Amino acid sequence: MNQTPTPNPAEALQVLCDQFRDTKHDINNVFAVLLAMAELGERNPENYARLGKAVLERCPKVVHDLQTFQDSLFATLDRLSAKP
């Protein structure tokens, strides 16, 4: 029988905290670009195309990161809740 060791709760939470920090950073970047798009586009409509492209390029990564974080969070909860 090959049993996987019970994960250290502190280490599991640290991994989740690191993943959350990275995802939060990516989300903040997208919101910063959206705000810039609104402000700069109001001044000069030519900025919409450049900033819109940046948003379109970054959003799929943010969605992926959020899904990955959710999967990790629930998997960690399941592992920590499992009875040995």
C-alpha cells in the first residue's frame, strides 16, 4: 500500500497564499489597465485600441488563474479534511 503523507497544513496554506497573491496581482493589473483605458480614452480615443488589446490579452490569464486557485483551494481543503 502506497499512502501519500498527510500534508502539513501550514505548507498547504502557504502555497495557497502564494497563489492568491499572484492572482490578486494579475487582477489588479487588469483593473489598472481598464481604468487607464477609461481615463486616457476619454482624452484621446486613439488610446482605446492599444489599451483594449492589453485587456484582451490579460483577461484569459486572469480567468485561468482564478480557476486554478479555486481548484487548488478545494483540493487542499479535501486533503486537509481527509481522515488518515
